[in-house]
Amino acid sequence: MATAKKSAPASAPPRAADMFVAPSKLKFDLDNPRFIEGQFSTEDDIIEHLVDEADVNELVQSILSAGYVDYEPLIVLEKDNTVLEGNRRLAALRLIVSAELRKKLKYQLPSIEEPEAAPDTVRVRYVKNRSEARSFIGFKHINGPFKWDALAKAKYAAEWFNDGADIATISRTLGDGHNTVRRLVNGWYALQQAQKDGFDVSKISKRNFSFSHLYTALTRASVRDYLGIGDEDVSAPPQKSPIPKTHQQQLGQLMSWLYGQEHKDEPTLIQSQNPDLNILSKVLAHPEGKKMLLAQRDLHVAYARVEPASTRFEDALMKAAKQCEDANALSGGFDGDPTLMKVAEGMQRTVRSLNAAMKDRVAQRSEEEL
């Protein structure tokens, strides 16, 4: 790689309060909402996480190609130089300047013919606390080019709500609907309760934690009834402990159904939010279906007690028809694989058998009506 050439960082007009600080003096934020699913003991762990999960490489590429663009200051806690906003930029700069760090993380800089140098200092805006920082972070950073996921947004909104802000103010700042933010905060509080009671996010069945399963489930009447929160006004301000102590076991059971707990040999029941979450809601609303679910931990066996066979047949048939239409639309992509030909031939036989069974049933009903 060619030797980096020196360049002054492109700069927006700084405020009087802005300062220029060496990146080496700044610290990463261990309480960053984006780090919810990771437990980090060192800054190197955080940088590795940001490389893997936050597209830091595109920032490295941009800085080396065009120089560091000082489009806005990093937001930094005054008391200890913790970066509240700008951790991705800080990670990119650390990787560019430290060959030792790159070696440790097995990270290779992109090949740029005449790379720009990282700046010696970056513009920062100091704040006294996290509450003061929110006015700078808000909508642009949460919904900007690298959007925060629902879980990070929920944590941020809940912490702001804890500090006394109302849901309407938080919603306006985040650019989300009033109900969306309330659902996120309600979901966050329920998750905190579940974790205190033993639910372990690191032991879920799937690689990714789909937070939307929880905050969506909490809006369903049957789920709310199961958790003992029944018909309480869902538009009311969120409660920090939304689930009554009398229903802690039910909360743990719901979390296990939604996400699984591998260390307890409890796989998730929700493979996809649609239709599985809808099915779970129907099962919980049906006394016999709920008993079957608790006894056998099989969502579809329990669902068989809730929906008549005719309804389940109709759902399965319509789903199969849609999937066949999708496959037919993509048939131009078939590459001649004989294995796939056998699959299609098997489907053809199945359809013929299905059609014959349906015709027999129609004929039988006609005879019964005579």
C-alpha cells in the first residue's frame, strides 16, 4: 500500500463550544444502544464488533479515498471522553492508524493507490451527560444512513423515557409514530423483566434476536391476558415492570416460545412472525389449545385443537398455490438440474392425488345431500 499523504480534514463551521481532540484520547461507549447483544471487556472487542456488524469498512474506505470529512462533531461525555455518538468513525480511525490493532483483529486495509491520512484530531462537542446528548443524536443518527435496529432504538427510547421525557417528544425526535415508540418501550421493559427472571438472550435458538416478536406479541389480546395485563389501556404510558409478579412464570414461558432457550433444550416455536405469531395468539385465546401447547410444546399440534381441519386445509392449499406461482415465475432460472426435475415431477403427482381426493369429497357430499 502506498504511503499515505497528509490532508487537512474537510470541515463544517464549528460551534464555539466545539474542540479538536486526538482520537487516541477518546473512549468507546460500552453503553451504546447498538452494543446490546454483545458483552465487551476491551475496546478491541468493540472495534471487532463494529467491523463485523456496523459496516466500518465503508468508512475506512471513504477516509482513505477522500480524507476524513468533518461533517459533524463526535458527541463526547465531558467527564471521561466517552464517545456517545461517533463510535463507528472512531473505530475506522483507530484501524487506519494502528498496524498493531489491524494485526490483532486480522483486518486488512483496502488497497488505495494514494491513500489520504487519518486526521491528527477530530472535532468533538462535549456534553455534561447523556440527557444533554439526546438533542444532538435524535432522528438523524438513529434513522440515518446506518439505521439503528429496533432493539437499540427501544433501549434509547426507554432510557429517555426514564429520564422524564414523554412518549410524544421521543416519537417526534426519533421520527417514529407515537404507538410505535410506546410498543418499543413496552417491549424493552418486558425484556428487562424477563432477563431478571432468568431469560438468557445469548442462549436463544436462532442467531439473531428478533425483538419485534416480543413487542408485537405484547399488543395481542390473548398474549396480554396470558401475562396478566389483560385489557389494560395499551395507549397508557409504559410501565417499568409491565408484567405482574404473579405471572413471572408465564412471561418466562412466552419468551421461551418466542425465542427458545438452548441450555434448557427448549427450541423456539416461532420460525417466522407471520404466520407463527398469529397462530400462537390464537392458541393462547383457546383454553384447550393452550393446554395442549403447555403439555406438548408443539405449536401446530395445539393449533389443530383451535382451527378446524377445513380451515387449516384451506390455508395450506392457498400457501402452496402461491409458492407454485412464485416458482413458475422464476422457471426461467432453471439450469437443467435433474434433481430439481424430480422434485417438480413429485409435485405433479402430489397435485394429481390432491385433486382426485378433492373430487371424491365433492362427489361424496353430493350423494349425502340427495
